[in-house]
Amino acid sequence: MDLYLIRHADAGDPLEWEGADADRPLTDLGRRQARALGAAFQARGIAVAALLTSPLTRTVQTAGEFREALGAGAEPTACDLLAPGELRRRKLTKQVAGLGVESVALVGHNPDLSAYLGWLLGASPEQVELVKGGVAKVVFEDEPAKGEGVLNWMLTPVWYGV
């Protein structure tokens, strides 16, 4: 299985946002980052069979822009386990494995997503960090499990052109 962990794209400074944090949208830069990531996947022939996202606005928008630029793939599905502070590693891993597909993308938040990446790789959370709009590809021989993942590559928005 190929698992893509995508941190939501740029959503601006939370201190400058006047509404509920859950409703904070992507900035124009964030939309460009998400589209560029989808275009980079499309250009390299990377398919995503399932796309799970935190229910927060900025992750839903990241997933939507990403999928639109990818030009194909599954519709984004909200997953409460990807909301800030809600990630339960074993439960999420079981849900991902239960999808029964070869490639899954998760769109979430830090510090949870980076900590989950470290857990999947058998590394400490301080050893890996996803930047906004960044993605890590983790490969598993079988189903995902703690410490069983191999980091295949990790990209930042600068690498894919934003």
C-alpha cells in the first residue's frame, strides 16, 4: 500500500482570522499549493484511490483543489480522526487498511500528522515534520502498521513549484 500524508496548504495566520479556527480557509497561496501538488501527482502518473480529510475547512479545500488538479481519483471523504487533537493512530491505521485499496491520501494538520508519520516509520515525532502543503509517501509491503512504513519520498511546495 502507498500512503500519502498531506499537510493542509497555507491558510494564513490564525491570529488574523476572526472566525472559528475550524472555518479558516486557504489563502490564495494555499490554493496554488494544493493545485500544484495535484498537478505534480498527475504529471507523474500517481493515482489516489481514496482521499480522507479532516473536516476542517482548510483541509477540505486542500483536498478539493488537489483532487481537481489531479484530474481523477476518489472524492474527498471527511474523517474525524484527522481533525486536530483527534488522531488515534491505531484506529486511523485500521480505517485506512479497511479501505481495501492500494493508495490512500490523508489530508490533515500538524503536529498530529507529523507525529503519525513518525509512528508509521518507527521514528520519534521530532525526526519528521511536514510543512504546510507538504506531502510524504510511505510504502507498506502489506497493510499499514506501526514502524512498518518505509519513507519513499517527502516533498515541500517549493519542490513542486510554489
